Amino acid sequence: MQERRSSSSTMAVEQCLVLIKPDGLVKSLTGDIISKFSETELIIVGSKVVQVTRELAEEHYHHLREEKFFDELIKYIMGEYHTKRVLALVYHGENAIKKVRKIVGLTNPELAEPTSIRGKYGRVTSKGVFENVVHASENPKEAEREIKLWFRPEELVYTIYPTEAKNVARTIIFWK
């Protein structure tokens, strides 16, 4: 189900990756951020705490690889400045990306609407690193790429992307 008709127009049913970054976690902003997103009436279909590896960070930000701030960005998302945790969420619903990005605000916290998450909680460090508290998928193509990077299909209650079943041999860790 990729689209659902409403009485006035066709609305896109989307999923959007949201990351509450290390500075958001260390400042205990998780509850405030999730409460703000609840205003969108979107539903959370996936959630997990992740310790970000260098490989995951570099793949997530691959489009910024040539930027001078790339190494600082990688250190930031890996938690070298705050905590080594990120809360990854997938929001689902009509026009999810647009709704989430409106609440998140502009990337640069100094330019973001003061009532947005980044405007309210973000800052630019003396080194010029944008501590902007959250990440949100920019468009449907990026949302799909990012969700597939951060989550496996079975970690989501509902997914809009095609899946396939494969027989694989793997070791699974169980509790003793």
C-alpha cells in the first residue's frame, strides 16, 4: 500500500527515518522529541538504540564524504563527544517525510525556526560542528536507503518496501 485516497486528494503513504543523535540523548531530550512528533499523527513502526560503527556512519553520510567537516560529523554521530548511543526510529503515515521535516527544522540550528526541534535544542560548536539533535530523511529515495541501512525488515512492524525471504546460516546470540 503506497498510496491511500483521502476525500480531497491522493496522499503518499511514506516512511521516514529519524535519528535522535548523541547530543539529544545526553541532554535527555528523547521524550520531548517523541512528544513533538506525536503531533503529526504518524505512527512509530520501528525503534532501537544503536551504537554507531564507523562503517554505518560513513555509509549514512556517504554524500558528504568530500566535505571538510566529514570526519567531525562521523565522530559526532559515533558518540565521541557525548554518548555512544543513537535512537533510531521509523515513522509511518501520509506525507511522513514532509511532516517530520517541518517539525525537525533546518539543518543549521542557528537558521532553524526557533520552535523546531533543531531551533530549540541545537547549537553550533566552537569547532563549527552542527549539534542539531536529530536527523530526518530528506526525501522518499533517501528514506528508503536510510531505513534499509539502519533496520532489517523484521525489525519493523510494517514496511512499504519490497522484501524477500532467503535461507541463510548465521549465529544468533541468546540469553543464558
